Amino acid sequence: MKRIIYYDWFEKVRNNGKVVGVKISELAAEEFPYDIEIIAQNLSVPWAIAIRDESTIYVTERTGSIRIIEDGVLLPQPLITLEAPFTQTGEGGLLGIALDPNFMENHYLYAMHSYREGGRNYNRVIRLIVQNHDAEIDSVIIDRIPGGMSHNGGRIKVGPDNKLYISTGDSGNMNLSQDSNSLAGKILRIELDGSIPEDNPFPGSPVYSLGFRNPQGLTWGPQNMYATEHGASAHDEINRILPGGNYGWPIVQGEQDTETSALIPPLVSSGDNTWAPSGISYINQGSWEGKLAVATLRGMQLLLISLDDTGTAVTRVESWLPNEFGRIREVVQAEDGSIYMTTSNRDGRGNILAGDDKVIRLIPKIK
């Protein structure tokens, strides 16, 4: 397996002195540091992965089921298939998934899904209780997040602080992203029971940061939180997330200049290219240690982003597996160093390949 690096870091200085952007330049090919294993096929638009332990992972299908992969085998029976008020409309459906930090004791599993109420589309996060190979809904953690045919965000992750983080899109109404009273176009932060942390940047509000169009990936490095963001036309972003930070949409996107200094520019943007970045994972071991792996949909590649020692600046952007699997939705690292990815070629925007959609495991090669 070879890799081709298409993106190499270059400096493009904004008026405020920040450095953003990438240029296209084909560089070198060298040995891929992972073996590739396809562990599940013929899934219905897999969206997110939660790794329970070394033998079991859960995978959401946008059509409403949570699937179980056990000892490398996809079980025929879903953990659960959601029913009304669940709806799968446009880009909505069953999206993010996250395990409770005390899952082995309380068996809690969190999931984000779209639903319809009073003639309107919304998203919500539910808590499930898992018993063996079955699950039931225990409670609604947060609801009435504006939803739509597109721009639902959808990623949920438990952070290092044991708070639940939720990425939400603007639901097709860009004005909501700058409205601090709306849950749309935000990254939200709540306690695992749905209550609002006392140290949130906006008192009494779940809003942690704002100014997003359609953020679909969340991850943490040793010192920083990162998120992916879809631009309106190209200008996709990888952002370092700060509490209370405003990331500019729809005032500005990508490397565009603005006179508003309060808006936070991206760590890196795609410029005039389109990545459509989705899942993101900080890699903490192996050949890619200290780098951000980013799944891309339109880009149809796995981006690898190198950071400086502080994690606050990008030094290089590489492309791996270009066009190898089509659209890639999710990327997450397991404790053993393996990296799991999902394809998204059945989402209405891809070219369906044999066996799609798939869950792929990258296994570190033994040196």
C-alpha cells in the first residue's frame, strides 16, 4: 500500500497575522504503516463508531440502527432500531454515538438522532441502557436542537472532563449560528445527565462555542480540543476549539479576512479545494503519533495533520488512501493503536463500491 501526499503546508498570512491554508503539491510515495482489514460490509450509511473494548464496537447506521461488531464479525441483529419520532430525512437520521465513561458499570450509551415534532425537524441526544445484545431508551438528555434536510452536525463525544460535547449544524438557517440563544451552529457541552455545567462560558446555557455551519468531528489532544467544519463551497476548516469562541459562520469562512478580531480563524482550511471533513481523531501512538487523522467525504481521503509542540499550529497536511475507499465518514483510534474508519458511499453523494458501506480497520504493522 502506497500513499500520495497531495497537501503540503505553506504560509498564507491574513491581515490579522494568522497563518492558514494549504496548497496542492504532489510529493512522495512511501510505505503505508498499517495493514488494512475490512471487518464489516453492506452497512446502511454507517455514521459513527464507539469502541467498547478490544472485542466489541458499536456502529450507528443513519437509517436508525446501532450495529454490533464482535470479535471482528458483524452481528445480524442490531443492538436497537429506533422508531418514531425518529426520522431519517435528507442528511438527518441516527448520527453520533458515545459510551459513558462508566459503561461497564452503568451500561449507558448515548446517541444523537433526528426526529420530527409539530411539523418541524429537530435533533436530540438520548441515553440508552445496554444489556448484552439489546438496548432500550432510558431518557432524553437534550432535545429540540434545530434540524433540517442538511447541516445537522451530529457528532457526540465524552471529553477528558467527562462532559458530553455535541456538534450541531445551522440546520440550513445560517443566522442561527451567531444566535447564542439557539442550539444550532454550535458545539454544546453538558453533564452526562443533561444538566448544564457551572463553568460553561455562557451561564445557564449548554453553548460552548458558536459560529459553525456543519461541524461533524470532535477530538482532543493532550492540551487542545479540535473540530472539523464544512465550508459553504470549499473553505473547509480544522479548528482549535476554545470555550466561548466564535468561529465566524456566516460572517466569514476559511481563510477569508474580516475586520472582526473576535472571530477565531481556523488552524488550517482547504482553500479553494473541498474536503468535506467529518470524523477526526487525535492519534496518540504508533507511526502517526501526535497527529490529527481526518475523514473526508468529498475529498475521499484520510488527511493527516501534523501540529507543532503546542498543538496550536499546523506544520503539514498529508493525504492518505486517496480514492481508495471513496467517501470516508468516521475515523477513531482504539486503545491498541488500531484505527477504525467507515465509508459513506451509500449516502446519496458517492459512487457505491462492492460491499459498501464498510467498516475498515487499520492495524499497526509490527516493525
